[in-house]
Amino acid sequence: MDKTPAPSPSAAVPRQIDSKQLLGPDGRVVIVHEGQQYQLRQTQAGKLILTK
């Protein structure tokens, strides 16, 4: 009988989304978090930048 404890919710695999799907054709998306707007965008070098 296996007595290995079940993984806790915090050990669950995080949800994944492809950046191209998230950012769309413009390469940017606005994220609203606790009433504040943040912009996530991809730079020409392919890096991601999050700004308020």
C-alpha cells in the first residue's frame, strides 16, 4: 500500500499559456490587478516587460 501523501495544492503545476496567445498580434496586453492596470509587452529583443 502506497503511503505517499497527496501533493498539496501549492505543489500543483502552474497553468501555462503561450506568450504569443497571451500578447496577441500587437505583442502587448493590459492586465488589471486589484483595480490597477499593468501593460505586459514583448520587446524587439524578445524579452517581456511589465509596467504600471
